[in-house]
Amino acid sequence: MREMAVAAGADPGLTEDAVRSWFTSGLVRDPAADTRLVVNGDTIVASAMLTPPAGDGARVDSFGGVLPGWRGRGFGRELLGWSFRRAGQLRDELSPGANWSLDADAYATEATAFALFERFGMQPVRYWYEMAADLSAPVSPRPRPGLPVVPFSADSTAALYAAHNEAMADHFDFELTSLADWSEQDLYGPGFRPDLSRLALDGDQVAGYVLAGEETPGRIRMNEIGTRRAWRRQGLAGSLLAEVMIASAADGQQRATLGVDSDSPTGAVSIYSRAGFEVVSAWTSYRRPLD
């Protein structure tokens, strides 16, 4: 996965622990049934993996790819065809008759992947940015509403879950998951740094949050950033982000990264740009209904 990202001109931050968590957290429901690998000796040259919809959602995500030196041999076509067949089986097993779709992503530089998706009748539905900031440059604190700000602690999990569901409800394709699944996959994932994460509190509610996780050494990722609707347009996200960046720099982190919807309804790209983040790569989501 890292080799494919480098070949696409992206900035790879994926770790072995993160890949392992796809299977231990249940993100990939049944590895035996929901993954396919093409191998040459001890080398994986192509892969496809499926994640079923969250909760009552309707989107099956297919991810993987083919190593650059092995493209043009039909592996991508074979694996995407398998992905559609297996996604249909999953739908029949879990939610017969539901209107599910299959999604797949590719970096903006991977024109051959786009051509493959379109060959299967898939259409682009969303565009995304990977953004990064250099933490060696000084980060200035930013003014924020008069709310107490604290690091994450386990006793705030339920309040944070409620805030996250509200903050993400109007974002593209958000699918509600259970508290247990969300905690396992999004909160307590590999590298999670509660000490560098920040929550803004409004009484017993979380008004806004930035959750940070360490990727590779010296590199911190803003895993989740959200603000409840009542607290938007007041500079809360930008101020929390600055606090996490300052704490991360003091911790020895050198680079901060995040992913963002290029058409975010909250103007997230502008918020992150003002905080010092720059676009370093882009990718596109393609989709086709299973029927």
C-alpha cells in the first residue's frame, strides 16, 4: 500500500499496525471471504479488500490496488470484478433487497484506475485532499470561544461519540456506527494519542474536538476534527487544531497530516489552510450501485 502511494506521488503514512487493525477491529468483516491477494512468491503484487456498510448504511468500500510493475496484466480488472460479486453476496447476506453501492478510490494521478472504474460503469462522486503542515515552524495560538479545553480521557467517550455523530451528520456519506465500533475503529486505533488530542467542553457536552494519532515516528495525524453545529463559525476548530499542533511540536512531532473533503460543507479546507496546512495529494471516490 505504501509503495502504491509513493508511485502515485502521495505522502504515505500507513503503518503495519494500521493495516493489522483493519482486520482486528472488524473493519474488514471476514478476511477469508472479503479479501483477495495476488501473490508472486512472498510478494503481494495486487489486493482487494471490502468493508461492509456501517450500521444501516448502504456503501461497500473496496480498497487495495496493483503494484506499478504489475499493472497492465488484468489483475485490477479481475479484482474489481470480484469486488462487485462479493459485495452483492454481502448485501444478500446482511440486507437482502437493499439499495447498496460499491465505492473505490484512486489518487488523482492514477488515470488508469479511473479508466478501469469507468469501464465497470462507476462514476466519480467526491474529491478529497490530503493536507500536511510542517511543525518545525512556530504555530501561534488562536483565540477561541470561552470554553474549557482538555485532553481526551476515557470518561468522555460517550459525550465525544454524541458530538461526533452530530458534527458529521451533514457531511458527505456519513454512516452512523455503534459506540463500540466507533471506539474500536476510529478512537482507539493504532497510535492514538489522547494526551495530544483536545476536547472543548460546554458543560457535560463536547462542543468540538481534534483527535490525534501518531503515524510513523515524528508524524502526527489529525484523525478526527469536528464542531457541533451550535459552535460553528466561531473559530473553535481552528483554535483546537492550533493547540494540538503546538502540543505535537512540543512532543517532538515534525509533521502533521489530515484528510478532508474538498467540498466540505463547513469550509474545512479554508480552516486547515489558515492553520498552516497545504494540499500534498488528492484522490477521487468512484461509485456504482450494485444493481
